[in-house]
Amino acid sequence: VGIGANGWGADWNGPITFNDRSWQGQMNQLYLVNERILKEDQLSWGGRIDLLYGTDFLYTVAAGLDAYRSTPDPLGLTGPRWNTNRYYGLAMPQVYGELGSQELNVKFGHFYTLIGYEVVPAIGNFFYTHAYTMQYGEPFTHTGVLGTWVPNDQLTIIGGITNGWDNWDDGLETGAAIANPGPGQNSNASFLGAVTFSSSDGSQALTLANSSGNQLSGFQAPFGANFVGNRTVTSIVYTNEFTDKLTYVYQSDFGYQAYAGGDDPFFYETQGQQPSSAYWYGVNQYLFYNFSDVLIGGLRLEWFRDNNGTRVQYGLRDGSPELGGFAGNFWAMTWGLNYLIGDNLVIRPELRYDWFSQDQGNAAQGVGLPFGRLAGGLGTESDQFYGGCDIVW
């Protein structure tokens, strides 16, 4: 549970998603795990089911499972399926089985992504808020089959086939026509894989991960037809424990979506050409310092470029502004503490400053800014100071 607010007094914390409401206490996650773990060095079976109830549910739903399809769904609705009100609902971000051992196994079902550094469960992150790369540049879940091989303590190899980003079944079956039909455009089978290299003493690790396959591009042609194109994202995560007290983490993403419309949504209609591609990329750097056994300090400095204004939004929840089209560079610096009380309680205060450098062409199109109070339906500020705190039990 936690609370956060922005310095502008706006009702929504701009592009900050998970704790998006300003000065409104949120129970972000009531999280239940039921798990059977594979055995070492012998054939066994296992599996896991995760249930998440709270305000964070919205960001982990998968189309066809705990979310309806976008165009249309059986009841004429859109968005999450198991919400209890405007802010709270239930999601099932993982439900999978496993067969094998901890050294060699196959996972099948619905599971979290391998991409990136930050994760959905609060206990897996240092900070209360999330980086732009995690919020806007990466998938949250996949459904499919993954094989894992751990030949030794220094190498882990994972690879398999999924049906793309945040889908339970075929994410291309929306009830609308495909605007660019062709070979392979009716399939969203995607590759998902990762390789992790670790040092012999465990102090350093490097993970390369990739997801690539067809997705709905987010751009619609006249009469509601959807464009489909390749979406590829590659992440690099490097961790180095310099000392017992100091740890450094580097993370970067590079993403690409074909037929996304770029930052000119009317190009297709006016020129009769295929919409252009969109790109996003960024770098996050983290420093963590153990002041004592119970107090840890953290610093996160990030840069994220939404090259064509197709990723970042001011608000994603129902009732929020849901503004987009911000082509430019997003910067953020976050300072935080983790205070551990006993074995079961963590208090995580943080301060965060975000700023946005808008591309000149984007500004010329009359696109607003991603922070502050709304004026004429558009955000008015290019930066934001935020403070928040949560408690994890």
C-alpha cells in the first residue's frame, strides 16, 4: 500500500502508471502465489499460479484472459475483465506448468516476460515507481512454451515461442480486418529468449533478452482496419556488486514496431502510403548502497526516447486524461530508501524528478506536454517533481 503526489497538484501523476493517482492512497498489490518448485537433478513436475488484486491489476492483464479484446469483445466492452470498480480489480499474470529439473526444463502456459530489469511484483523492485522502459517499452506477460537449460553456474539459456505481448490467445483476432494482409500477417507467433552469463564468484551478471514477432501496431486505417507488423525489443541488463555495500546495475532497451504510424497519424489517409515504423530506446542506471543491515539507499537515473510518440501516455487508467503522442526524450532521476523492519516489512520512501525534451516537429503539431494540470485538454508542463512512499508486508 502507498501514496504519491506530484508538485503541480494535478489529479494524475502524468506518465507514472502503477501509482498514478495523486494524493490518493492505493493498495497496489494484494498478491497470492501457489507454487510447486521443480527438484534438482531429477525429473519432476511443477507449476505456479499468481493472483494480483489491487490498483496494479490493470497493467498485467492479458487479452483473452483477464482483459477483453479491443475491437470488439463479446459484451461490447474494452479493457480489463475482472475489475470491481474504476481502480481495483483482479489479474492472473501467471498460470503455468513445468516439467523437468532445475537444470533442464520446459515451461508451458502464461508467465512474466524475460525482458528488462524491473518486474511487476513489488517485492522484486527497489523503488515504488517504475522506469519508462518497464512501463512503456516492454511486455509484461506472454503465453507459450519456454525451455530453460542451465549447463553450469555461469550460464543460463532460455528460449521458446509465445503469442506476443500481453496476450492469452491470438492477439490479432480483434473482429476488425487486417489493413495490410500478406504472408505471415495473420500470425503473432513470437520468439522469446534470453542468455545470462555470470562470473564465477557471482558478483557480476550479464543478461541479453529478445522478443520478436507480429503485433497489432496500434495504427488504424480508415474504416477500422488494423495494421499488423513486426514488434521487436531487445534488452541488456548488467549487474556488478562492487563491494558488500555497493551494487551497480545498467539496463537498456531498444524497441521497434512496423506500421505504427510514426508521429504523423494522418499520413496514411493523406498520402495513401503505408504508415511508417516507430522506435523507442533508453538507458537506466542504478546504484544501491547498504548503509546498514536494515537501511539501503538507491539512485536511478534514466533516459527514454519515444522517437515517434507512440509509447508514452499521460494516464492509462479509465477516467485519466489518456493523452499521447509525446515524441521526444524523457529523463528521470529517482532517490529512494528501503528500510527493513524484521523479516516481513519494508518501507520505501522516494523522491523523483522527471523532465521532457519535446521534438520541435512534435510541438508544431500542437501536441501537449506530459505533466501538470490540464489546460484545453492538454498537459502544460515539461517537468514534474514527485514524492511517494509505500509499505510492503
